[in-house]
Amino acid sequence: MAIRVMLVDDQALLRTGFRMVLAAQPDMEVVAEAGDGLQALDILRATSVDVVLMDVRMPNLDGVETTHRICERGEGGPGQPKVLILTTFDLDEYAFTALKAGASGFMLKDVPPGELLTAIRAVHSGDAVVAPSTTRRLIDRFSTVLPAATPAPLSHGMERLTEREREVLTFVAQGMSNGEIAAHLVLSEATVKTHVGRILTKLELRDRVQAVVLAYETGLVRAGGR
């Protein structure tokens, strides 16, 4: 079955460009479009969607609040779609607030088409996607307010993680893929995937994005800890 995608952006020309890219894929279908968050929520109440490509800056209701209503308040309609944020602004506050609002990914609009398609498929399959540049900027921002030399506090269920799982979580928070983590720790990619799955289960997290946010908030990612 094709991945049902909704485009939410106040610029019609951009929606047209995204629609052309997605229409060329045999496993994707654009089933709806909206020019702002309020219109998107109205459409979602009657339309089954798998992945929403969400702009941030829009009139009436911005992408962050719309994402919150979809992901946290259950206003995403019958399909309860995943949200992939797309924006022209590589700004930390947008990334962090969008991820906290429940988005499964955050990418810039100038991402190559191939990477966008990969991200949509990843989000649809339950994975999470954050542009590496955004992850690095988030780390740079939060490292200034997180402890530089003290152990990460054992809160939010962190005490349930093994030493290896905390190590893996640190690398996840630095934006590394399973393959990159596997190479760094000299493990198989399947083993790393198992560790990530256990981390999400123990911490009761939805996906890798929530794991990244929690790593910042608990101080697991800190200055000098990259």
C-alpha cells in the first residue's frame, strides 16, 4: 500500500514541487494539501494520512502547534499520522520545540529529493529522522546550559539503562545512525538496533527523536561529551 502523504505549507509553489517529487514514487501518494495548520486539522478529521510534511511558519496556526495537536492531543484523524517538519530556517528553537511537540523528524527544505524520500519512508516505518546539521546545532546550544563534568542525573528512568545502553543513547543523541554507532563501538548493526529498541522500551519513548530530547534534558549530552 502506498504511503499516504499530506503537504502542509502556505506556499503553493513549494507544495507543487513536493507533490511532483512524491508523485514519481510508486510507493507514495499525496492524498491532501493544506495552506495552514487549521486547514490541515480540518482535512485530517476526514482523511486518512500516514505522514504529514509540515511547514513551521504559517498563518492562523503554525507548524509547531499543529504538530502538538496531531501528536499529543490526538487531533490527527483516523490515521494518526507521523509528522516530518520541513523548514527553510535551520534555527535551534524551531527544531527543539517541533521535536518536543511530537514530530518524528526535522529537515530543511533544501534537502536533496532522495534524502527527503528516504526520510518519509523512515518516518512511516516508525523510525525518526533529524538532519545532522540540526542535531549538531541542538547539541551546541544545550551544551552551554548542561553540566560539563558531572555524570548525567539518573532521572526519567535513566537508572534502568545498562552502561552500554546509556553509551548508545549518547551516540543516538549526537545524531549518529545505527551503522555509525556500530562502527564506533565495534558491534553489529543488528546489536545496536536491539539496544536502541530496549532503550525506547525502558524509557517509554515513542521513537529516537524523543530519546534525543530526553538526552538533552537529563544532561546525558553535555559540553565535552560529544
